[in-house]
Amino acid sequence: MTLRPVLIFRWIAFLLAAGYCLRTLFFGGWDGFGGPFRYLTIWALFCSFFAFSRMMAIEEGRSDARWDGFVCMTAVINTMVVFLYWRLYFADPTSVTNNGQLRAWSLELYLHGLGPLLQVIDTLFIHRAYRRLGAAFAWLIGVICLYVAWAELVVQRFNDAPEGMVTSGLPYPFLNNLELAERAVFYCSNLAVGAGVLLIYAAIAWGFRRRFPAPAML
């Protein structure tokens, strides 16, 4: 098999995602119900792993299923994770970490930097997605709603920590300082942000396809 630049890129992206997924499963911290899957970051990581596996299948000619809606949603979720995490961390480190301290930099920079960036690059410039926005919006709304239901109805119920001024058990410390109505506003506002990011990426992808109509080559 010829090692073309795009294939090399996708192999690197896929292996990195696979490695961090394995690290999460074995060393991700299972001290509370739901373990690392309490966090949206980990949902985004595993979505990236699946998305990269499908891109590899296409690149190697093993599949022609594009999964456009799913890969677009994955890029948007990853972008939301990066934006929310660093915004909340720099405002108050204890709002998203247990003690205000970051974990290993190699982990933080991948989960909240490099990994999402690789996903966005692939969807915009290699896979050339964002053609079927209806499917992308459906995936985005579905995943966010599923995560909110998981956090509010399951994770909170079966965990006592972290504790907040209002409630306890929600995965991110700051959420436990918000009333239910305030959390609903937070969830809806971030869903709106996600929809906006999807539209921005769709515009970038459209412009790129117009400027470079031939398949992109790295």
C-alpha cells in the first residue's frame, strides 16, 4: 500500500485516538459511577476514535460509507469541549477540576487541543464533510441531549461527589452550584453555540470546496 500523506495523517490521528481511548479505559479513574464516561471530553474522544476508524476504512478502500453527519457532530462536540474547558478553567480552575490542578500535560493538550484539532482538519479539508447539515444537526442534538440526560438522571443520582452549594454528583463541579433552571439555560446556550459552530464549519468547508474543487492532498 502506498503511504500517501493523507493516509499517514489519518493513521497518526487514528492511532493517537486509539491510544488515548485505551489509556482512558485502563487508567481513566473509575472511583465514581460512570468512571471517565461522566465527562463530555471522554464522549468526544471516543466519538473521534470511531470517526477516525471510518475515515481509515474509506482511505483504505474498505468502505464507502461517509458518516458525514456523525463526523461533523464529532468535530463540533470536540470544539465545544475545548472552548468550554479552557474558558471555565481560566476563569476558575476548580470549576472543572477537583483540586484546580491540571492532569499530565500530554493528556490535557491532546484531549483539549491536538485531538480536536486533528478531527476538525480531517472533516473540513480531507473528508470534506458538512454537505448534509440536517444529519449533522440531528446527531448534534441527539448526542448533547443524551449526555445531559446521562449527567442529570444517572450520574448525579449515583454519585455523591463533587459537592456544590445546590446539589452534588454532577460531573463538573460548577454544575453543582447551579439550580436546575440555571443548568437548563447553560445546556441550551451551549447547544446553540454548537449549532453556531456547525454553521461556521459548514461555511468554511463550502468555501474550501469552491476554491479547491479537486480532492484535497496533504
